[in-house]
Amino acid sequence: MTMILNPTRSPVSRNMRNVAWAVIAVVMVLGLMHYATGGRVAYTMDSLTYRDAALHFVAGHPMQASNVMAQTPELQPLLNWPPAYPALWAFGLSLQGGLVDEVPSLLNPVLLVITTCAIFWICLRVTGSPVIAAVMATVNAFTPTNMIVYGHAWSETLFIPVLLLAYAAFWKYRISGGKFLWLAVAAVLVGSSNWVRYAGVVFLPILGFSVLAASSSALGRRMWHAAGAMLVGAAIAFPLWLRNWQLAGNISGSIRGGVPKVDRWLEDLAIIVDLFEHCFFAFSMVLRANLEIPILIAASFVVYKAFRRSGVQWLRPPEVWLPMVWLAGYLLFLLYARRIQTTVDLDLRMVAIAVPFLLLAMTPFVNAAFSDRALDTRKILAVLLLGLLVYAGMDQAYRTRENYAADGIPRWRSAFGLGYRELRDTSPTSRAIKESIGPTDVSTVILTDYRALYIRYLTGAKAYSPVGNDCKQWANITAGGILFVDSVELPPWAADCLKEKSQWRLLRPAGKAAPSMYVD
């Protein structure tokens, strides 16, 4: 009698193994962020705007922002910044019942875990290997783009997991034989992403194209499903678009930017390529000079061998090209948006949404490279690319940790030689501004040519950035106030106030109190 042992793992043991690897990835990811930040979250001006809107949500004034241009009305519609992230901030504040500035320190790890689990699930379905899935999910957390995003109170912390969950739902739709329920989930998530960041609009046609190109259903069914998915997603986003159109005359509600400049797309494309290169080379010109050419040669050799072996067949599986479609679609939208957002610098924050999809596109290659024990060019290239990403993230983490220890601020590096300035009230810049203004109370009026919302956050005073050319609208202020002016020449409203009202006190920031968006 011969006993035949079945080496195949049972579904229960396989699921437990998958969960174990997912937990390992999550623990490593959270450990890395805690190592870098110690649980702290940095603020920029966008963060202060979300914070302001979150407080209005809690106070019962949803989708409202503080009016810092004039004394009345005190609230104005929230337009430039979509409402989903501040609404989540307000929800976290309601649950926590504590301080508003403690909420991002709780939200960011939760959203980072969701991001990690979404990447793990997608990679597991693509490769069937929990080890590869855990590696790719962990590497994503180590990328400089991920580090800078989850080190700040930004809407990208919500936008990225929502998009990844939408992609995961679409992948479930694809492998389930075209069950529309999963496609509807993907469509709802894509539509919801418009409420997080206006760039979410580009993923509606991308989702429709994905259905047409990657579904295995009959053509007619694919067309119906693609149209239905886009309609569902648009229906979710439509109330926001309609409101913005009624208030601002466009669906984004945004009036930011400068004079359109149509001849900058090649320059912006070069900057995007440069940012992706720095994601691998940690802003090190030494690494870039010594490794970039060998990597390109090795990649060309691997592609050449793949074409000789399989022709174009290796490019046909959706797990190879579909993430690149989502990546390229977003980057093309970013280049289009840059035609009018001439005053916004491209940095790691801008390309952070694309990096997880780059890793998803790399996943089949990494899985194939480690499918056997032979040491070949594929395996060396995969280890080198993943290793560079991990090194770049660790370098960002180490520098941030050291900066926090030395000065209490992270100095997250966002581009070559450039990082975001920390605007929380614990930073040297913020303390210097508070000291230069002096003690104030909530009744004090501060007129400034800088960012009034920032001054409100620091002092609690009634800070405004006047847009008029005179002091007439401030004529009812009899107790005087502070003119906090940074420009060399006084703006007309400040000169007028000083001429008409001797009780106004003029202050100019100096040293570390000099306002700036970025670190010096």
C-alpha cells in the first residue's frame, strides 16, 4: 500500500501565510515611518488650509474656509482644495475628541497601512507569491515620494490609497470574469477620488479604457461596462463639479496659476524624468553618474533577450502595461495642468501618485527574475533597482530623523537641493514669527502681505491679506493693529493705513522669521 502525500498547501494554510507576509510588510512600513518621524507630521500651507476647513466641518460649516481677504463675510466656499481630506480630518477629530493637530499623526499611519495592504493584494493576485507582494509593498514605503507624502498632513495621503483600492477593485473585476459589482466599486472609488484631489478626474477615462483593453468579456459587454463605469464615477463626482461650476465657473473651482505658458511641456517633462531618477539615486550625483548608464545598458540587454525569446508577447499581459497606462495618464494630466499652474514647482509630491503604479508595473519583472535560482542579468537588475529605491528611502528617513533630532523640523527633501519648510508652531521659523509679532489676542487685527492663514494659526489673531489698494475697509478698526509686511516696498494698502492711522504698528520679519514656502 502506497501513501501519496499531496504537497499542495491547504487554502487555510495558504491564506495564513499570505496574511503573515502582509503583516510583516505593514510592521516594516510603520517601523520605517516611526524611525523617520517619531510619530510627528509636518505642515505646509496646504496642511493649514485643510486644518482650517476641518475645524469648520466640526463647527457645522462644511466645505467652508476662513476668509482672509476681508473682514466680512468671515467664511467663504472651499474651492481650491477639495473637501474629502478635511472632512476625514474632522471625522478623526470627532472620534478622537482631542486636539486638532494630533489627528494627522493618527490618520497618516492608518492610510499608510491601507496603501501597503492594497499594493500587497494587487501584487499577490498578479504573481501568486506573498513574498514578492510583501517586498513590493515594503519597497513602496521606502521610496522618497512615499516618505515625503506620509510625512505631511496632505490630501495625497488619502488620494493614493483611494486610487490603489480602485485599481485593486478593477483587478478583482477582471479576474472574477467581469462581475460588474467589482467594476462599480472601482468606479465609485475613482469618482470619490475627485473629492480628494481634482486630478482624480483623469482616472475616469483611464478606468473606461482599462475595461475596454483589459477585460476578457465580449466587445459589446466591455463597451457597456466601460460606459457604465464612467457614468457611475461621474455621478459620484458630479455634485462637486456642479457646485464648483456655479461658484467659480469651472469644475475644479481652482483659480490658482498664472498666465498660460504653452511652451513649457518639454521643460516640465524633463523635470519629471529628473525627479524619477532622483527617486532611485537619492539626489546623489555620484550614484547617478556611476550607476545610471550601467542600469540602462542592463535594462536594454534584458529587453533585447525578452524580445528574442518571446517577441512582443511579454508586453501583452495587462499586469505589465495596465499600471503604466494609469501612470502615464496621470503624468499627462499633470503636464496639461502645468500649462496654467505656472507658479507651482514640480517636486516629489507631484509625482508621488505615479510611483506606486511604477512599482506595480515592475512587479511581473521582479517575479520573473526570481522565478528560479539562476544568477542572471534580470535578477541583478531587479535587485539593483529595488535596492536603490530602498536606499533612497532610507537616506530620506535618516536625514529627516537627524533633522528632527537637531532642530525639531524634518526638512523633507522634495527636489534637488529643495525641501518643504515646516510650518507647525514648533519650528524655528514659526517661533521667530510669533516672537517678532509679539503677544496677541483674538481681537488683534494683523494685516500682512504674506499668508494670513499661517499667521492666524500661529497667533490666534484676526489676520488678513488685503487685496485692495487702500485702507478704507479697515476704517472701523479703532484700536489699531499690526502691519506685518515682508516686501521691500510697502503695498498701497499698508502705506495708506500708516498714513491715515497712526495707531497701526509696522513690523518686518527678519532672519528666521522671513516668510518662505521652502527651507533655506
